[in-house]
Amino acid sequence: MLRTEAERAHDELLMISANLQIARLFPKGHSLRESSLELIAGALQYVPIRYRDKDWVQAHDYLEKNYPGWLKGFCCEQHQAARCCSVPDWSQFVTVLCSA
């Protein structure tokens, strides 16, 4: 099925939202791999707008509560990254996604 223009625009907005929210979390001088941004933007699709518009940590908490193991699932299924699959919690996920 072809994606509509609205769906593509929605995805683009999610990516921008993810970038803005993530930027607040990471110290200056650190960046995220592009695949990691895609991962997080994908996860944000499952977060109600009322959480998404706040801060990424709240969005993450919503995902953890409603989709236990989402982090590992997204990482392993979409990226097959062994290092990512073994990340036990959010704080270590941040470390894994950061590249100096």
C-alpha cells in the first residue's frame, strides 16, 4: 500500500519532534546515530500526543508502562544490534546511543 502524503508528513514531524526532545537530553558535544533517531521517532508513534509534546523522558515512561520491553524490541528487531539488545534500562540506552 502506498503511503499518503499525510502519513509521510506525520512521520517527518515525528522525526523533528524526536530530534528536539532528544537534544534536550544529551550533553553538548554528543550526537546520535541517524538509525537511533529513526528508532526513537518510531517509538514516538506509540505515544499519545499529550505525552509526546512534553519531554522525551515522559514519553519513555509511557512506553515502559504500556509496552514493557519496547526498547529492546525496537533495537533488536529493527536494528539487530547485539550491543543494543543487551541494554537493560533507559540510562544505559542513552549511553549506547551517544557517540562522542
